[in-house]
Amino acid sequence: MMTAILIVSGLILLYVGGESLVRGSVSIARRFGLSELIIGLTLIGFGTSLPELVTSLRALSTDAVGLSVGNVIGSNIANVLLVLGAAAVVAPIIISPRSLVRDGTCMVLATIALIMILHLDMFTRPVGIAMFSMLLLYLIGSIILDHRQNGAVGALHGEEASLVEAEDPLWSAIIITVAGIAGLVFGARLLVDGGTIAARSLGVSETVIGISVLAIGTSLPELVTSLVAARKGKADVALGNVLGSNIFNILSILGLSAIIYPFSVMVDMGGPAGSVSLVASMDILVLALSVLLLGFFTFVRGRIGRFEGLAFLIGYGLYVAVRYGLVPGFGVAA
């Protein structure tokens, strides 16, 4: 019972803290005259990924590497299969491939880089700096290109920012921002503590808790933003939100995590087993498959309909069930 209270309280604080931080920072940015493009590309993109960031850093600070890495991988999978699936069920997502080539390409490259780094187990400080530098180059390049070309991607990020109703006075915005940061910090602490206890009591690995409970909880900002966009007839904004969030998750969260707390995903099991990875092959396979599916429906089909959205949701449910060993014939992996 206490474990459930810790997890639920942590999720609530993370969600409220994340929303407050985004609202407060967006209000401050608008008071200083920043464009909707910059707000959408930076504050919204980074803001919706902050729950993952503080949760991952908190997990690493307590040596819970499985929770940290599982949270990021699980969040990226959940963003595609759960968030986009739910948004497509609400309203089919009609996609203009040209408007998303840059973000889509960056997400694919970031995912490939993540898989390679996982395989080589190179979450070192230099690699973290390189990952975060790639994010900065992506942001600066995107802003420069969209200002020069008045691109569709810029319009999409601008629409994403417009969904945030934040026009608070400066003093109020500052208080909301600070309160949001506090909520994120305390929420992450409760969630990681609860997740660690849950893993022990359920007899599953911390990675499984990370890719499921933590990932779903920290993806709530993306889910809410995407559902709001879908209800307002701007379902394509949901796709832009997911692409941006996945890029931030890999390059920002894992990059900063490796800079602050360099870590290894390999664990020495002793005896003939030797060292094994905290990340199961199935997690990497599903991550890659989700990216391939997204690319197919985005650049080949040009739409994600309600049927496809439902299939995404069913696929996500099946994946989580398999990782918990609830599907006959599959055990609980690392």
C-alpha cells in the first residue's frame, strides 16, 4: 500500500510540477517577447521531457541505473505507441511528410546512436557531452532554418506553443516556475523510491519498472498535450510533440545523465553468466520497431488513422504484458 502511495504521489507531483514549470516558463518567455517558434521548440520540448530528466538523475544518484535507462527507453516507446496511438484514436493524424523530415530524421539518427551506445556500453562523460552538443546544434539549426525559410516545421512548433495558455503576470509566472521545479524534484524522489521498492516486491528488475510505471508516468505531459491537440483538430501537432520529445529524451536526458553521473548498463552476475545488460534485447527491438512503424505511417502512408492508433495501443499493452511475464511462453527478462 505504501509503495502505491509513493508511486502515485510521485506521478502526481511530476505531472503537476511539469505542467507548472512549462506554464510559468512560457509566461516569462512571452513577457520578454520570445517567438512562439522558440517557445515551442525549446521550452515546450524540454519542459515535457523534464519529468524524465529529473527522474533519471534521481535514479542514477541512488545507483538505480535500470530505472534511469528503462525510463528513457520506455518513454520513447510509450510516446509512439501509447501517446500517438491515443491521439490517433481521438482524431486521425494527417501528416505532411515534408514538414517533418528534419525532426523525423533527427529522431531516427538519435535512436540509432542510442542503440549503438547501449551496445558498446559507452555512457561516459565525453559521450554525454557529445550527445548534448548534438541537441544544441539541432535546436540552433532548427531556429536558424525556420527563420530563414519560414518553414512548416516552425509553424508546427509554433502551434504546439499556442496550445499552452500561459499569460500570467511576471511575478506570478516566477512563483509558478519555482513551484514546478520543486514539484519535479520531490515527485522524482517519491517515484524512484516507490519504483525501487516495487521492483523488489514484485520480483521484477528495475528496468521493467522503468519502462512501464516510470515511463508511462513521465510521459503524461506528452499524452495530455497530444490529446488536447487532437481534440482541437491539430492532431499533426501531436506528432511534432512526440518527435521533439523523443529527441530530447535521448540527447538531453541521457546526455546530461552521462555528464553528471557516468554509468554502465552492464552488471556482473558472477560465475559463468558473466556480465549482462540491464536492457533486454526485446526493449531495443521494440524501440527500433516503433521508430520503423512511425516512419512508415509518416512518410509512406501519410496518416495514422484510428485503426492504426488502436493497433499501436494494443501493441503497447502486449509489450508491457510480455515484459511482466503475463503472456504465456514469455518470462520476465532483465
